[in-house]
Amino acid sequence: MCSAFCPPACVLCRGGRDVGSRYGTSHTITLPPSHLHKHLRSMRQATLAVSNLLSRHSSSHSSHSRSIFLVPRHFSAASAKPSPLTPASPYSPMTVYAFFHGHSLAAAGPSPVMAAKLRQPSRALSAAAGGGGGRPFSSPSEASAPRTSSARGRRVPDLLPIYLTDARAIERYCPETCPDGALQLSVAENQMLEDRLVPALAEFSAGVDTAEKLFASDMIYYQPTHGRPGLRGAMARYLERVLSLPEGIGTLDEEGLVVGAGCNAVLENLCLCLAGPGNGVLIPTPYYAAFEFDLVARAGLKIVPVRTMGYHPEVGGGGAAGNDDDGPIPVEAYYPNRSSLDAAAEAARAEGTEPRILLLSHPNNPLGLCYPPSVVRDCIDWGRENQIHIVSDEIYAGSVYRNSGEASEGDTTFLSSLQIAAGHEAQKEEVDGGSGLGLGPYVHFVYALSKDFCLSGMRVGASYSENPEIRLPMQKLNDLCQISSQTQLVVERMLTTPSSDGDGQWTTDDFLPEARNRLRARAERLEQCLDGVGVPHLISEAGMFTWIDLREFLPPRESSEVESEQSFDRRERALYLELLKEHGLLFTPGRSMKNELPGFFRLVFTAASEEEFDLGLERLKSFVRAKRDGAS
């Protein structure tokens, strides 16, 4: 039975059995012939009828129905066309395979069916229909004949995080046409700076001299695969400013810089050069869920979550998963340390996965905090000692709007991994004539303009490494994800335009200070709301989100249920759907980001207008009041 999502009385689930797991549940449901045959004339009609039946049970199924496969116990001769089913048909009963992956049935149109194919009877299919033995279909591809796509291609959609699917499927709030629609507070985009950004971009791209150069003769042919020299130079100088790299540690080597179509593209290429298929990528939890798509879909790497709770006895609290304690989680419990890294690496090796990369999100997504310099240094030292590459994703480096204080170096919470790792190799002069920071071969960096500059659609990312062995491979791989010459020129001008007072740069002295002020103002308003209703949360320092603790409102365990990872998933999913369907609040669920405990959510506070943000705060207050009133 699909008790995780459906009421026991649901007709679709009687006689069914759950054969799936977290967020990707497949159900096998056998319907009696009388239920279908009195209405059906063909497999097409059967498909539409079951689709309509699901629609009538939308309260329990609409948010997670993705595709339906109808397989009769009799199969026509090898034919891809449906065989007729008449009221007198002896071919019964009908087995329905419904795959649930977070897609909204209503949003999918009149029928969410992806395929309804017939095959010769087989032992496995007979068993799936109720004959015993064998196994039911586990993916749409297994029910498709003939196959016209690759298995790896068919697996790609399943790597996407569930909240992205939900965000696309929901009815979005619109004050005129859909006032009860859901507020999208789960996807990390910043929509608060259009008034400053759009006019500036128009100026950068439409200036007289720029317009003349956009399609000059040297702009319409092949370019250096890792980026035009002008853009790489401008990007290097910008990164040195935004990361506050001290002059004494050296300068970025422009030949080690690759500019490509977005952070995920350059990150994938970098990791492809550092590790082979099946090698492990260690990532402290919770982590940005799409890493599992970016590094698995084509590079074939294996994500190894690094659990950090339970490895900080000095701070107490924050027990390891399996302990659904509702006590406060100290921020230090989220920091990776040598003990947690050793444990994750040993566990990976025990399962046959050799870890080759440690990926840090710094500032961290989804926590909205910066790792203290001591934590970053420990990770870098551990990686070098174990010959495991450190990749620091610092895409939010320009969006640090608050200093929480505990910085052991300087007066800021955030110190780039590049600064902390610099000077490791005394023989810097051996790296292309002496340029570079002396990082050595094991420390690497990625960044993009998507977050700090709200330019997720422009697709401009950058990677940096001083490892000479991957320099040429990185440049050649970037041939697959180059940025157009015209975009490169516009970005080059943006990065080199002087500030309004003429003493600095537009990026770091005009735009980013204003962006940080607005981020902090929104964060403070959200925190005031959360504090007012007594919802625990981390104090955000960077990024576009706040990590909130809604464990108080998790549904209880079922009487016979033993606490487990599956129980955590089920209970959080129920709360997530309640927030979405009954209160119009779409947050990012923590378990989709491999958080150790259920009930935590990432709330993105920048992806809404002022009016939508105000409404979101009111809906959040209403949710808390309703839950507490119902419990009293």
C-alpha cells in the first residue's frame, strides 16, 4: 500500500503494493475487469480512463503522478500498437503501473501517459500482474518497446531534485488569475535587483563602441576555447577583488582560468578531469541537490554524502541521523571535520567507491553560512594529505551580507579557499613564469555570475586551477560549453566599467554593495517573522536563503513504524506537501538535500516580489497558527 501518500480508502491502492522508495515511488495496482471493461474499447481508452480516475483522487495523487503504464495479462503478438479490449474481452484483470515522481497530474495536461506498449507475456510481467515471482517495472524505459533511446538518457530526468519538478508543475501565484496559487520560494534566483541591473546591462550591450565591436570580424569566428583573453583578464581581476585576495599572495594565472556556460558546466568539466567514472565526490550535508545531476548525469561520478552531525562532541546537540531529537542544532554541527571526512571516505571505500574529490559549497547552499577559515583549512589539509582534490564552489562569494564574528583571520566571516590555500608551493615560479597563487595540484575553484549578479540566464561561469595536468583537457572540454563572443564582450565591459565615483569598479563598488544591502534587509524581515512565531532557524550570512527548522510540525510516526531513513522521508514529504497544497508555500525540502534529520527546509527569500514576499510571511504565520491550534 502507498500509505506514505494515500489514504487507506483510496481505490487505486487497494490490493497494491509499494515497490519504490523516497520521492520516486512506483505502485503496482491491479484493478478488476469490471472496473474497466464496461467502459473501455481500447488501450487508449483504458489509459485515459485511469488518468481520469487518478484525477478524481487528486487530493492524494495529483502532486506525484508522473506516468501510467497499462499492461493486460494477455499480450498481443509482438506489436507496438494497442490491442482492442471489448466488454467481452477475456483479457483481464488489468495491471496499472503508476510512477510517482513529484509531477502534477493537472499540470501535465489531459493525460500524463508517457507510453502504453504491449509485449509478449513473460514471467516477470506475469509476476508483476500478480502471478508471483519476478519484479514489476522499475522505470518507464522497461515498459517501452521498441527502445529508441539510451538507458543513460532515460535515467537523466530521475537525477533532478524533486523540488525543481514541483516548482515547474505548481499553479503559481498571480494576484489576478490565481490568488490562491503557490508562492515559489524554493529556487535560488534573485529578483530584487532588476531596477539596477537591467538598465546597466542595456548600457553595457548597447553602447556605441560596443555595438560596433559586437559583430566585428574578429568576433564572428572561432575563439580560444577557454575564453577570449580580454574576458579572462577582466574575470581574473574581478575575482581578485570580490574574493579580497591580498596582493602579497600573488595574482590569478589567466591561463588557469576557464570561462564557460555556467557554473554547472565548468564544475562538471573540472570534476571530469579530476576523477573517473564511479569515483566518489565527498560533499558535506546538507548540500545543493542539483550536484547529483551535475556530476552524475554525464561524468558518471558517485556522490558520497559527508554526515557531520555526531562528530562534534565539543558542542553537544545535533545528534546523528536516527535520533529524531527536536533540540536545537548548533551551527558547528554542520561543519565538516577530519573525523566526519575520514568516516565518509572509509564508508565509501567499503562499498567499492574510491573518493577523489571533496566538494565544498562556501558560502554554503543551503545553510546560508560561511565556513570559518579554520574549517576550510582543515578540509584543504586533509585533502592534500589524502591526495583528494578540493573543489571550492564560491558562487555566493559576492553575496556575503553579514559577518557573524568568529573569523580567526581578518575581520570577515568569509575567506576564500584560494586565500587559505595560497602559498602551499614555494616554487610558484615554475607555474608558467611565476604567475599564480601557489595552490598546488589539489585545490580548485568554481564561480559564476548567476547568483551575485542575478544573471542565471546569461550562463557565465568560471573555473580556476593551477594543476598543469588538467589545463589543456579543461580548455578542450570547454569547447562543448563556450560562451558566445558577443556575450563575452558584454561581460568583459561589465567587469571593467568604472564605478560611479570613478575610484573603483561598477561591479564591486556600485552594484554588489547595493545587492548586499537588499539581501540583508530581506533576511532580517524573514528572521523577525520566524522569531515572532517561534520557528528556529540559522542566522544567515550569505546567499539568498534561510535554513528553517519545522520539525515541530512533522506528522507523528505510525504506530507500527520504526524510525528510519524511509520514515524520515515519508514524514517530511507529508509536511512538504501540506505546506504546498494547503498553504501555498513551496520551500526546498531538506531531505532532498540529504539533510540528516527531517523537517528542515531552505526558504529562498529573493525569488519573490515585495507583495509576494509579504504574502509569504502571512501564509507562514497562518500555517504555524493552524498547526499549533490543531495540536492544542
